[in-house]
Amino acid sequence: METVIKEALAPHTKSSVLLNARVGFLKSVADEVRNARDLTFLNKSRTVVRRVEDTHNLRTQYSRWCHVIALVKAAGDAVTATSKRAYGRKIERLKAALQRNPVDNRLTDAQRERYQALNELEGVIAKAMEQLFVRYRFPLEPLSDASLERLMGMRGKKLNATLFAKEMQRIALMACYTLQPVLRADWSTLRLTSRLRSIPDQGNWLYFKKAGRLFTFRVVMQDFKNSRHMGKTTLEVKRDLAYVLSTWLRVLQQLQDRVEYLFIWSFRQGRLTHVASRNSLARRIPRIFNAYAGTPLT
């Protein structure tokens, strides 16, 4: 069965690592079907569901369903319409569950013991922003044009626009992981646009629209791990996170003539340089959380 499964998947799976992972799991499913000799074993839906769901980790279940769906598509008419509908409903329900509670499904039990509750981390973010605004003597409200103008005129060693922006970026990154962590490291790939209808068919985008002193945001994901199965995904940025990102973006727009990405910006010798790397974000996140919250969230 291993050869049958591999030959069916190989033309549609570019990554050899992903191919081996899929073949390994799907063979384990086929092994539970008596006398399985071809891809019709996928019609034993109860057996397939039982094998996929023998873990309580929803993200693991989701990865397994992606493997199953990939083989179902490759199998064509060998899989009945009834089985296809059953699997389709399963993965759609699972996607909804993951969106409702993305953090819980990403952490193991051991990690949960180390990490603070989300409401505690939200308090850390609110406190960090409050302390930053108080230090610069800004009102505790959305950054006004007058406050922005005053910030850009600051030239002190301890109080200036660059230092404010550096800290605001750290707070914004922390907020992204805490207030809307479903994107994880993908935040560093988001390109900014104010034209929703003109977004190309490739890449990941963050659409922003002015709303008074703040912005509203919408994430458009087209290039991510499971994009082949999930397709184009659009997410509304939550209000609390939009508040933090609005402050960061308004300051960034003052410091940089052309802002193509929201993250990550390096501040060196008075110049801003964009660091286009998921690895850079992954390295920074534990340090940022450790500095503000005393816990190296990853």
C-alpha cells in the first residue's frame, strides 16, 4: 500500500518531506483496513475518522485531515461522493474550532504550565503601552496628530521617535501573538495595502483603512502551510489588536516614506531597515515576552 499511496500523491506533492509524512500516516490508516489493496480503503470512513481523531490535539488532527484530503483528491472516482462529503464536513468543522480557540490547540500540556493565561498577557500589553505613553507624556488615548508631531520633534537621548518606535514594535509583536495568535510567524510576511480590490493573487497581505485616529485591518492569507487545501483566507483583525497596530503603523509611516511591510524593522544609526525573515521573528518573540512578561512565549 505504501507504493500505491506514494505514486498517487507524488505528482501533486512538491515537498519530499511532506510527501513522506503523508505516505507514513496514510499507510497507517490503510493498515487498519482489512485486505486494503488500493485507494478504495478511503471509503471506510469510520476507520479513517477514528485514526485521524485518535489524538486530542486539534492541530495534529488538522494536519492529518489535510493528508487524507490530498489523497482523496488524487484518488478521484475511487472515493465515493458520500465519503468526500463526510471528510469535507469534518475539516470545515475543525477549521472553525481552530479559529475559535487557536492558542489552546497549539500548546502542549507542558507548555500550558509554563505560560501565563491569556488575560494576564493582555494585561502585560496594556501596561506596557500605558507606561510608554506616560513616559512620553501622551494622553492615554489613540495617538493624535498633535502627539505624533511632538514625537517627531523629540531629539533627546532617552526620549525620541526612534526609541518610541522600537518599543512600540516590540509591544505590537507581543500583541499579535497574544491577541490574534492564529497567524503566528506569518505576521512577518504581511505586505501592507490600502486597496483591498487590487490585492494580487499571491502573497500575504494586511489591508488597512483609516477610521479616525485608528485603522481597521483585514488579513488576506494566500501563501501559508495549508493554503493548498484551505485556499485564500481572510481574517478580520480584532479591535484590541487593531488599537495597538494603529499606533505602531502611524509612527512607522512618520519614520519611513514607503512602508511595504508591518514587521520587522531594524533601527540602526537612525535608519530603518526591513528584515524579511520568519526566523528573525521567531528569534525575537521569546526575548520580547521574557522582557515584558517574564516568560519566553514561543
